[in-house]
Amino acid sequence: MARFFKYKSVADLEAENARLGIDLRFSDDLSPLVQPLTVGRATVGNRWCVQPMEGCDGEPDGRPGELTVRRYRRFGAGGAKLIWGEACAVTEDGRANPRQLWLTDATKTTFAQLVADCRKAHRDAAGDDSDLLFGLQLTHSGRYSYRRPAIATYDPLLVGRYKVTADTPLVTDDELKRLVDDYTTTARLAVEVGFDFLDVKQCHRYLLNELLGARNRPGPYGGSFENRTRLARDIFQAIRAAVPGHVILATRLNVFDGIPFHKGETGDGTPDPWRAPLVNGWGMSETDPFIPDLTEPLAWVAGMRRLGVQLVNVTMGNPYAQPHFGRPFEYPPPDGYESPEHPLVGVDRHFRATEAVQRANPDLAVVGTGYSYLQEFLPAAGAANIRDGRVNLVGVGRASLAQPDWVQQLRDHGALDRKRVCRTFSYCTALMRAKDHPLGQYPTGCPPFDKEGYGEVWKEVQQLGVKK
């Protein structure tokens, strides 16, 4: 059980950076973080982004619940000028859990109230919301849909995980084609209730991400690069034609999938056995799945720009199969493994991949990921990355649950409140994995630093573990 984060200063991190041979950078000058940025026809007032942190706290019909609304009020009041709304399913059978958000004619009134409440909280705290961008992430969960897995490709490394067997049928071409209308319908509703941008989600091995790597899928949605990007391309084109021109098209995009890991004999993460060449996967070498290969992701970003996409959020990994890639952590969740690498190596992987996207597209609004592990030093890393042209916007995920007012903290005190900084304890992930609830899913948040919202929830989940 190695514990890595023992750093008391930026100097400590810089020494570790040199020892590990990685390229983390830090700056005492935080002014780059407060500069405005043009995104499409809009202006975002600072360089901070609240990442799409799913709360698993919607109602069974898909409308936001009380904790959902509370979370976005807190985000609105926190000071970040880009709020990337969480995953919202475009079909009921594409929900990842029975409490995932689902925007429909029946639920749109509650969504509209959520947008209004978030914006009001922002105005009350910051005085102006004209430079606030609030978007929604449109998703189909694919193989991780809770009712039944809808797999886009046969992946032998994922058989036996999340109800997928060797006999699970592929989602058909006709089913995929019909999703274009589902995405478009949800997009229209999202604009109607007041969202500023629409994210067509292509990450974390959900359906559209899986299609990107579906080299072994037959037919019009698999095999060639053109075929693998076909469905997302059709969705972007349909949405662009259906919504007003001022609405920003966006995507959260995996640039590196990786292969699954499992808990080894020592408790550390161990890669599953694999053989080259890999039959599918996105952003990684067919002969070495541990090395990102950004050739196709960079080509697809260029292709999406031609389709009108103006905002790209770079991420990687599969939270169900190798969470250390997507969110470098200090403490694993109860069902997870110890990190098989120094987490700073994972942070560096994020920063380098994001830099490659930003360098290839210097005028594109790019959001970076992987900052929460840096704890109170994340502002210094974000400022340095913006200063050096490695990224335009700094995304904060888990740390936004622990301390949603981090931007206000920086503005008022010049530093984060160390007593409320996310320590990557993985409590939020543990709650997300807790399903033994009357609604089929416990809500997720930050029990250590948001006891009012999640203290009792955490106690209940702990008691379930004791009873088992």
C-alpha cells in the first residue's frame, strides 16, 4: 500500500518531477487562470472548467433530484466560468444507472429550473453570468447500460465484465442509425431549457468511444477510420442543422483507451493478458497498448472541427477497467486495485496528450484533465500549462466535489483551503459503485468534505458493507 503524495511545496513536486523524468510544470503567477477566452461566439470569463461529475442522483424518470440541483447551485456559486454538465442519456435504455439524468419532454421543466438555479447562484456570487458557459453531456452508455449491455464491438479483454459474455450480441447498424434522431431530439431540448453548449460524449469506453476503436466490427460503423467515426459524424451534422448557430458543439474525447487491469496478488493493478495485434482500441498502438498513439485522435479532432466542433475536453481510459489512467489516485475504491504506477506519471500522461491536441489546434478551446491528484498545487500546474500553450482551459473533476468554491478561494485568498482539498480518497467512486439502494443506485459526492450532503449516505453504505 504505497502512499505517494507527501509533497509540502512546489519545490518538492519539482524534485519528484525530475526524479521520475516527467514534464510537470508549475507557476507562482496564477494570472493566466483569470484571463477570458473566446469559444465560438461566446466569451468564457476565466480558464476554469468544472468537469462533468456524475452524481447518480436523478429521479427514476430522469429528472434532476434535490442533490443534483444542490450540486449545480454550488458549482454556479463557485466561480468557474465553464460548467460542463454531467452525462445525460439520450435514450432510457442507454442510461448507465437507473438514476442517470435523462432529458425528455416530461423532465425538461426540472432541467430548466436547474439551469436557472445554477445561473442565479453564479450571478449572486460573481455579479455577472454573461461570461458563464453551461453545457450538457449527451451520452449512450453502450456496454455499460444498466438494463442490458449494448456492445459496439467484440473485445475479448472485456468479456466477463459488466454482464458482457461471449454471446452478447452486437448492437445492430439500424439501432445505431436510429440514435442520430435520439441525440438530435435531446440536443433540441437541451437548447430549449437553456444550455449553452452540447457535448457529444466520446470517452471512457461508452458507446461512441467504443465505436471509434471498433476495428473488428463489420459493416458501415466499423473497420476503417471513416466508418468508425461515421455515427459521431452523422450526430454532429444532425445537431448542427437542428440548433441555433450560437450553440457551441463540444465533445469530451478519449485520446487513449488502454487495456483492462485487475487486482494482482500484491493488490497492485496488473494488466490483463493480451496478444498483439489488438483487435480494437482507440488512441493506442496495436502492438503496445501501454503507449498512446494519437495519430487517429488528432485526425478526428481535425475532422470534428470541420463539422463545427469548437470545444474539446481531452480525457482517457475506462473507469470500469483501468481507473488509474483516467483519474490518477492515492487511495483505490473498495473494489479497485492499488495504483500500478506513480500517480504523477498518470498526471503527466494526461498533460502530454492534451498538449498534443492543443499544439495541433492552437486556436481551439481545449480542456485538460488529470489535475485533482495535484491537490493544493493544481492551480500552479494549470497556470503553467496555460502559460506554456499546453492547454487553454483547466478542468477540475473530483476536486470540484470536495471544494466547489475553489475559484472563489483563489480569488479571495490566493490559495486553496488545504482543509477542504480533495485527497483522492475515492469515496466518490465507492458511492458510485454502491447499487444496493431502493432506486438501484446510491448518490455520489464527497463524504469527507461535504458531510451535509453525503455524510449520512456514506454511513449507510458502510453499514451495508458490514452486513455483507
